[in-house]
Amino acid sequence: MSTPRPDLAPGSGLSREEMEALQREIASVAVFEDEFAFDPAALSNPLATTASAGDPPVVVGVDQSFLTNDDGDQDRALSAVVAMRGGEVVERVHAVTPLEIPYIPGLLSFREGGPILAALEELSVDPDLLLFDGSGRIHFRQAGIATHMGVVRDVPSIGVAKSLLCGTPREDTNNLPEGSTVAIESNSRVDASDGTLIGYAVQTRQYDSPNQYINPLYVSSGHRVGPETAAEIVLELASSYKLPEPVRLADKYADEAKQELTE
């Protein structure tokens, strides 16, 4: 098992070149295979236990919302985390912190990582697994926000993105049957050998109609979870919605907390 790396936490004073170099370092120490003690199939089962304790594993969904100033510019991030155990919510916390850099494609963790780490510090329970609304290994430098945060905290983590940042599906992903997966491999835009498996398109839900379809999620290892297991976990944690339940509830909670702050 690896160890936490607070020295790799995102900083706002770095140049773009320094940020990209840090991401490459993060990717070099990230573990893109299973390294955890819980049973993935038991994450939503209230009767399941971890290998080391009597409680079901704790899975935490992470999402973001943003607050604007009087000029209408986004100046603060609201990071929301929802902790679930055995399919039930056990804790919800959030943190509001200043946004220190603008959005730059491929460098999302440097904009949102600090706020997320602040919110995770508010949790009283210890996560066994983190699920992020964002990419993990499906990233130009194999270090999306799920990988960055997972390595910094040394917690198993998974990236769940709504669109494909980079990489190439090995098969057509249009109108996939519910429950199916399609491998995503690296291409020239990814710092990995062409053809490297970096994640999966995962079809958690689908319309029962030939005239409309739901796009898949793009699921990838963050840290200490292999690509196949990551896809299986997202399918396990999806209920009647497209997003896995911890991420869906974090998204909902982020909106609720934002509304309370702006009323």
C-alpha cells in the first residue's frame, strides 16, 4: 500500500509547465490496479463488511458548484461530499474556498483540487473509496482530478466523467445496451503507449426506445482501483439514474448548499 502525498497537492502559484510536470509525477506514483480491502460488490449492501472492520465500506461522492461575485464572475468553489455506507447516507459536508486560477482544459485539479481537499477534511468518517465527477486515468497525462486527489489522500478513487476527454473507444459507443462497457485505449493525445487500456465507457442506463438513447459515462481508475473494477463499481452503485448514487447525491447536495448560501 502506498502513502499519502500532501506534497503533491495542487498549488495555485505554479506555471502551466510546472502543473503538467506535477501531473506526470502524480501519474508515475499512482496505482492503476486493485489495492483495497473491501468487496466491490458489497458497497451498496448494508450487510457487507470490510476485511478489517465490522462496518460496511464507506464510499464518498464528490462534486462541485460555483459561486459568483457581484460582477457575475465565478470567484468561489463549493465542494460537496456525500458519504454512504451500505447504500445509506451517513454524512454530508461541504467547504467554500476561493477560486485561484481559471479553468484550463487538462488542469482541472489545480482549480478544484484545493476546495475538494478542504471539504474532505470536514468528514468525520474515513472513506474507503472516493468517486469523482471528473476523469482519472482518462487524461492527457494520466492524472485527472480523481487520480490527483486519490494520490494526495492515498484513498482508492475512481473518475466518472460525462464526456470523453481523450483516448479512443475500441468499439462504437452509440446506443449501448444498459450494463455494457467498451474499453477506452490511449492514443496520441495521452502520455502512454498507444493502445494502453485507460478506462471504459460504461452504460449505466438506457432508454427502451430505438429513437433516443443515453450516452455512456467514461469511467477510469483514479488510484488503487483497476479499470475493470472501476467499471464494475460504477454499475454496482448506479440506481435508477445515470450517475452512480454517491456522485448523484453529491451533485444534488452541492446545488442545495449553494442555494442556501445565496438566499
